[in-house]
Amino acid sequence: METVASQDWKKVVRKYTTPDPIKSWWQVFNTLVPLFLLWWLAYEALSVSIWLAIAISCVNQFFNIRTFIILHDCGHGSFFEQKWLRTFIGTICGILTFTPYKQWTREHAGHHNTSGNLDKRGIGDVWTLTADEYTMKTPLQRLGYHIFRFPLVNFIIGPFYIFQIRFRFKQRFDGPAEDRNRWLTNFALFAIITTLCLTIGWKAFLIVHLPIVLVSNTIGTWLFFVQHQYEDTYWRKNEEWDYFEASMKGSSFLKLPKFFQWGTGNIGIHHIHHLSHQIPNYYLRKAYDENPLFQDCKVLGFWESFRGIWLKLWDEKHKELISFGEYYRRYGVRSDVWVKRAWQSFLPWTRNFRTA
């Protein structure tokens, strides 16, 4: 389903999709060199203060996120023209960020193709129930959903599980290429971590590297989360879903201070990235500034973005994302639904009793 607007943007984005090898290599240099340098400084700082080492590692998470953005762009085919070079750089960045390049690339492509589609939820997004679906859940199922959408789970426990545990294993749709790349990543991580633990000690390694991992996972997840989670975001049934509308209305422009925008690889300009994932991150701001078409979008300020953390349910009637509190204010508790579900649960027991 394409609108007139969705046909126009294809001409506009085309001039931004050719990567500049000089800009790409410069970004690799100005990301990886500080990443290694700050890691070494954090280790050296241990002789002065553990807290100084942790502070340096927390700053270093910006370069860890930029490393992930390079992986991200390589996976989208937007950082270098040569596929072998994208795979090589993407795999190196994947090892440094504990992320198997090919596995993540395959899963993330699904997110771009289905973002905002109610009938294709669960592919690279945060699972979101509609208000009607939530109404039909049992108390135990509702509790499970509450726990799943709790900030501690969304931004700390969940990201750690995904990036440090889940990515170590084969996933359902992984093919031979994903398997080989995952094994390569796991073996490289094992060799690097073992070598570092034997040379500098496992305590020093954890003090220096664990803050980078934890803070990067949390901030990176927050960046992707809040840019789809706001009141007037976009969710539609498959027959109503439109790619252009889903990109422009279902992805925001997270307006960050310049250093933070640089440190996060311009990923805050998320609506243009969703519109054309073939635009390298260093052209996203240029595309936004030069085209009024891209400026008609949802702009989120830094503090405003935190409001989306408490939005949990998509209200199809009002076409907006709402909190649990707003759900109960609008719809209360449907006693007729609870009676029906309780009776359905009780029926098998009565049949068994009669049979006995």
C-alpha cells in the first residue's frame, strides 16, 4: 500500500544512500581508537582508584555504542559498497560489542519490514498488547505482561540476557551463514576474554569492562525503545499498514545534545533511518536539514522521551499508546469477561468429574 508521499521520498533519499569511504573509514578510526585508548586508561586508573576506572569505562560506553552503530550500518548495507568489507568490519564490531553480526543483521531486517504492523508484532520490537487483548488476559497473564514491560526488565535484565546470553546460541531462523558467524564471534570472545583474564586478572577485567557492557546495553536499548514508544505512535492492521506512514509516524526524531547525537551515531534521527536504512548514519542529519518532507515528524526531547517508558498498551479505538493506569481509567474491569474466562477454565474440571 503506497501513498503519493511514500512515492516521493524514494527520489529524495536516493542521493544520500551512496556511502563515502573516507567518512566511513574516519568513523571507524575515531570510534575504535578512542574505544581501545579509554579501555587502557580505565585499566591504568585502577592503580589510582576503582571509581575512577569505572567512571572512565562509563564514558567509554559512547564509543561502544558507536561501534555498534557501525555494525548496524554494515548490516543494512549502508557503510561500505563492498559486501565483503561490510561483513569484515561488521564482524569485528560484533566481537567488540558481543553481538554476532549476521544473526543480529537478519533479525533486525525483520524489524524494519514489520515495524508498526499489528499483525506482525514480535520481530525485533518490544512486545506490545492492544487494550482489547489485555482485557482478555487472565490475572496471571496480565501479571506476566506487567513484569515483562517493567523498566528494570526492559532496560537492564532484558538487554543483558539478549546480548550476553541469547546471542551465544542458535536461533530459530538461523542458517549456515549465521551459524558460522556466531561460532566465530563466540570463539573470538572466549579467546580475548581468557587472554585478558590471564594477563591482567579477572577482577581487573570485570571492573574495566562490565560497566561498558551494562551501560551500553541499557542506553542502546533505551535509544531504540523510546523512538517507537510515544502516545501518537503508529500501529495498524496489515491491510491498513503503510511503510511511509509507519516510518514517519511510528519512529521519532530524538533530539539530543550534539555530543550525545555524535556519540550515538545519529540513531536519534530514527524516522529517516526507518524510511531508508541504506542511508549511512553520517548522512542522516544532512538528509533531515535539507528536506522539509523529513521535518514533519515526531520530535522528542531528551526528558520527554522518558514518558514513553510508562506507555504499555495500544488503544486501537483511540489510536494511541496508553499506560496501564489510563487503561483502567478508560475501561475499568470487565466483569463479564472475567466470568466468561473463569467458566471456560472451570468447564474441563466439570467434564472430568462427570466422566469419573
